[in-house]
Amino acid sequence: MDFGLVLQTDPPGARTVERMRRAEELGFTHGWTFDSCVLWQEPFVLYSRILAATELLRVGPMVTNPSTRAWEVTASAFATLNEMYGPRTVCGIGRGDSAMRVAGRRPATLARMEGAIGAIRDLAEGREADVDGAPVRLPWVESGRLPVWAAAYGPKALAMAGRVADGFILQLADPSLTEWMVDAVRRSAREAGRDPDALSICVAAPAYVTDGTPEGLAHAREQCRWFGGMVGNHVADLVARYGPASGAVPQELTDYIRERRGYDYAHHGRTGNPDTAFVPDAIVDRFCVLGPPEEHRRRMKELRALGVDQFALYAMHDAVDEVAVTYGAEVIPALRG
């Protein structure tokens, strides 16, 4: 099982680079960042520095989107990094929640996201692609390689991920929901004539190591409650699309947002977000990984048994470095191999 570290690109950029360098030393194989260039620094600038400071670490956005940048710009950025440092990038992509909404625009449609997955991959690997109705090719790309992993929750997005993506990103660590969604992605891949076992499965969620006391757990919950609000943005879209009791998505995923009352992206992905008070403790416990090291090892083994290839640790809390060190010493070694 692989492990990734997910960071926001808050300034100073040098700190992000150093944390990624240290993550590789601790055994992490992937370094991911948010990609919302209004809220945080531009990640592709930092990827070049991170790749230069590491030897094997793979980097990419968790996640980019089809609309902030033109597809050929995104593909060229990845292809340039791969030419300079070897094929060490992964393109995580979604519809664009914070990146689009904070700028007053709507997230992309699934059709546009599907088109972007194929076009960005083809361009970054040296093939011609259709970009807004015109044939485009990056003539300087030779023997390129760019896996594209799709983030998804709803049935249509899950089906699209299985049909066209190289991997699936699920942004929550609840085992029962993971099983349901991984099954949906693999079923779609099988129906499309693809090998479902060839898809990479990545679960991404906050992890917080505690001392096993009730006080420690309560603190961890407050540090990670923001994540339930972030997931709630996507769940709210699903409810609006399918209805609250349609059966299109598990009710255990949709019930908790009944008390949701709007969302201010000024606090997106940050502890103390006032718009996430509606998220109950039970959801924080299910979506995140909290507790002493043995609980983290137990959850990782449970996810691995469901076919998860990588756990990407969201480190947006007050113990970024401490949790990374604990994972490097007490979790990653137990799950490697």
C-alpha cells in the first residue's frame, strides 16, 4: 500500500517543498496539493521545486479541474515536469469545487471532465487530442506518460471514472462507502471492456494521531471537522441532482447534510471553519482516520482489503509534521509490501 501526503499550498512555498522532501524520507511515495489558485499558491510552480528536492516522490494535484486552465496548458505543464524529472507526476482531476466557485463560476460538467481526462492524457503523452473542436498536439513531447485519476462520488461520475480514468480518488475513508464506490468504478470499467484491477484506487482523508484519551479524540475531531463540510459540498450537489431519498447514492452519505446552511469558501479546507458546525462527530470519525497509531493501522488494513492502493493523508490541522512522522515510523512500515 502506498501513502501520499496532501498539503495546501499556503505560503511560504519553501515550507511546502521542505515538508514534501521530508515526507519522502519518511516513506511517503506521493506528494499531493490542493489546486485552487485564488485561495492558495499556484501548485505547478511548487511541483518543480518539490521534484528537484526529491528522488522518487510522485507529485500532482488533489485535484485540478477542466476549466481553470486550458487543457493544453495543463498537459504542457505535466509534460514539462516529466521531461525534466522523469515520469513522476499524476493528474488528479475533478469538476472543480473551490477553484471554480470561489471565482464565481460553476464547476464543470461531467461531459467536460471526461473530455479533459482524455485530452490532457493524450497531449501529455505526445498524441493529438481534440481541444474545443480543434486538433492539438505538443510536438516536443516524446514517450510521455501521465496517469489521470478522477475524483468522484455520484453514480454518473463513478461510471465515468471507471470508463476512462487510470485511477479513482475517493475523498473520504469510510470503509462501507469505499466498498460501494470502488465496486461501482470497477463495474463500469468491466462494462467498458477494461481491466478493473488495472485502475489505481486512492482514498484521501485527514488523519490525526491521538494519545487515546477522550480529550485527545475531541481535539482531533475539531481539527478535522472541516473535511465533513468539504465533502458536504459535493454531497449537496448530489442531493440537488438526484433528490435526498433517490437511492442513487447511499443514504448514509446524504443524511448528515440536512442541517447544512451554505458555505463560505474563505474558510475552505481549514480548521475552525464556521460553516461546518453541522457535521456530527460520527461523520468525522467515519470520514477521517482518528485515534492512536493502532487505530490507523487497523483502518489502513481494512481499506487495503477493499482494494485501496494508496491512502493520501490530508494534513490540514495543527499537527502536520507530528502526524507525518508517526505515519513514517508506525503506520507505513506495517502496510508496506
